Amino acid sequence: MKANFEAIRWHHEECDPENHYPLQSPRQQATKNSESLKVPMEFRRAARQATLDDIFAFRDEVLEGFRSRHEDPKCPLTGLNIPTKGDGHVHHAGQFDFKTIVEIFVKEKEIYNFSQLSYVANQFTNFVLERDFVQHHRTKCKLMYIHKTANLWLLKRNPTLDLCSLCNEPRCLHWIHEDGVCHDCIFSHKGREKFLSQSSAWFQLGLRPDDLKNEKYCHVPNPKNSGFSPAKIYLRCDLELNASKKFGSVKKARIHRSKMVERTKDIRKRRYDASKNFHMKLRKGRTATHSTVSGESEYATMKQLRYLSKLGQKEIVELSKKRASEMICDKVKVRFKKRATKPPCFSDASLGDCALYYFFLEHRPNVRSENPNLFEPGIDVLTKKKWDHTTEKNKEIFFTAAKKERRRQRRRHRKKCLEVPKPKKAKNGYVFFFEDNISHFRKRNPDKIHREIVKLVGLTW
């Protein structure tokens, strides 16, 4: 009994021969080797009909669990209540949807000659084929009882939507070695305990890309920039086995990596010292200055030095990383102050906004010095609160300054309107020649583009 009606088959199950699968013709053998595989609709319909008993049993089991806990059935993806059986659907969640499960089964059993298969009432007439597909479906499927709107609308737009295996929240997932993980959890603390990228495998375990050739990996969008090449994600347990084979144990691999880091630091320090002590007998016109900061071992990076040179800073030898960041902050603040001195256009703005501008010019630096940990939006909010709490008498100074600036800008605008515009230059002989002859050249050369026609006009001129 399937789908509330009986299916009549024309032979008994015991009379059906074992492994009675369709044979392959040479043409079907070619489709087997190709990547694209088209499974006919009748085969998929019969496969879905064969798994109905398992799907109904799963649905009844889920509803029985909600009843035993005295709870209303809820959709795990949307959180909506499922009042009746008609409002709930059984969804094939996980890495394989139903279509993919059918395609994997067809490839494993090498069924390519679908014309030899027969169906009765949307069911397989071959009992062995039906039994094998049901067993295959049980091993591959991951069923979920969800609301019908989630199945018919939400999952059509977001087919990778599922519950994350680490945070257990509905997100769009990446499937990494049969584990569905969202993008945030891959590079979080929990994700680092289970997965490792190619760069982290080098930094933590000292494994080079040549050591990872035989390891399984999955591509994930790059966390730094999606435009970069995708990141390769490996299982941590596999990489730790690889590191233990190479170095003897994971602990020895980490010790070896830390020694390599110390060695590179020493090499860089020696290079800095060599460049510092090279040609120390300098001429008086040398622009480089020496600054030593006690207790700072790290030197400034190349990016910091380039940015300082763009800001107009002279070359400094043996500059520390901390001192370089302080100098960059000071230079950037000076640049922002210079930009803020230029008044905006007050001709169209309200008088209150103009007065607020002058209030910001005076009080914003004090608010920034009182709150050094705040960012620019937070400083703006505090300055605006200060403006709201000031009395009307104290605001009169800023209103008068705004009125003066507004009058000055309006006078300037009137002068510009009264000024007579300068006359345009007279046309030369080539312009008149071009306007008279361009149409004749187009008629003579209909196959040529505009650029070539203009060149011909210039040559004749």
C-alpha cells in the first residue's frame, strides 16, 4: 500500500531474477563517462514513491516526539508553528538533496539504459531495484520536518540553508567533509578546533603545500576578500597525523615551527642592524635622522614606512613599530584638522545647521581629548548632545558667526550671477569644413565606423 492506493504488478517478487538491471549499450557507456547525467522524470517519480513509507514513518516519529513533550511542532528553520500535517513537509536536508541521491545511485549501479525499465502506477516493476534504492536512500538522506512555506519558498531561494553543525542556527552552509558549517563558524574558535586552512597548517604545524598534496580539502570563499582565490580547508585530525609522521609528534612539529619563527626574527634583526651600520660617516646634507626607543624590539613594517613617506615624513632609521603607529595617527589627525577648516555651503542650509558647524569646530577637539577610546561617530554623538544641553545665550555666538558666513556666501553668489560670461572662441576653418563634408563621407563609406570616417576627413583637409 503506497500513497493511499494499491499498485498491481505483473509478476511475483520471487519470480523476478536477481540483479535484473538494464544492460549498457555503447552509447550509454559514453554518457557514463561524461559528467552530465540526465535521469528521466519517471525514474525519479518511482524512486520518490519507493521511499514514501520511510518519509511517513519519520514524520509520525517527529510528531510523536512533540506530543510526548507537550509542545506544538515548530519549524527548525523559520520557527513557525505547524498546526496540521498539511502545513508540514519532510525536507531532504544535508549535503545531498533527493535529486543528488538519485544520481549517485544511478552512477553506482551503472543504470544508463532507462528505456528497458518499466513502471506500474508510478512504481518500479523491478523489486530488486526498488529494495536497493530504499537502502541507498536510508544511508544518504538527512530528513527534516519543516513548514511548507520554508520548503516551497525559502529553500528555493537559498538551497544551502540548513542548521549549522557548530552553532546550530539556520544559515547558508559550506559542506566540508560531510559537515555543514556556516562561513562565520569556519574561522571561529570552534571551527579552528576542527578545521585548518593551508596557511594555518604552515603557521601552526610547519606543513608546506607539498606535504598537503594527498590530503582531502574543500574550497571556501576567502575570509579576507571574496575576490581573492578560495581558501583550502582541511580536517585538523588529518593534518595532525601528517605532522606526526613528518616530525614524530604534534608537539615536536610545533617546537620546530617556533624555532623557525625565532630564526627568521634573528635574520631580520641582523639585516636591520647591517643596514643601520652601513655608511655611518654621513655628510651633513643627509636627511635621515636616528631615533632610538628603549624597550621596543619590533621594527616598523614596510607598509608603515611607505605610508609615512606618503604623509610627508622624512626617512628615519631604526624606527619602532609603536612609534611609527603614533606618528601615523598624529599625521592623520593634522590632515583631518586642515580639511575641517573649510566652511561648507551655507546658502541652502538652515541657520541651525550652520551654527552647529561652528560649534563642532570649537568643541569637537575637546570631546576627542576627553574620550580617546571612541571612534569618530561616537565623538559626533557626544558633541551633538553637548550642543543640545547648551543654553540659548551661549548659542548666540555661533548663530552670529553663521549669519556672517551666510551673508558673505550669498554676496559672492550674486556677483557670479551678475558677471557676464566670456564669449566662446570663434570656429576655425577645419570645423566648418568638417560640418559641411562629414555627411558626404558617410554616404561614400557606409561600411566604415565613425572614427575611420573622421580620419578620412582630416586627411582630405
